[in-house]
Amino acid sequence: MVFKVGERVAEHARSTARHGRSGEVREVLGGHIPRYRIRWDDGHESIYTPADGALNRLAPAARKAQRAGQKS
């Protein structure tokens, strides 16, 4: 799956000891395998190279609900 700048994405948890996380794609880095600069909702930013199925686009309804939860 290819993502664009500004899209909201969610990463699945890699283990039971860690929760999944979500954020916004800030930059798409070129190359044979796409990499993304993502600003996570906790304020951290990282370069992310997703494995198959590890990163998913958030649906518009999920994005609105997430934003509403962040404002309160």
C-alpha cells in the first residue's frame, strides 16, 4: 500500500507488550521500497519502512473520531 503526505495511518502493535499507534505521513521518501516520515500522535517523528500489512490508512470516520478524542 502506498501512502501520500497528509494521510492518517495506523501501525499494528508488533507485540503484546506494546500498543499500536497512529500518526500522519509528513514525507514520502523515494527509493525501491517506499519509506515514510511519520509524525506519531505522541509527538515523536520517525522514518518508517512498513512490512506488508503493518501500516494501514485510517478511514475518514476513524480520523474524525480520533481528532475529536484528541481535542477533549
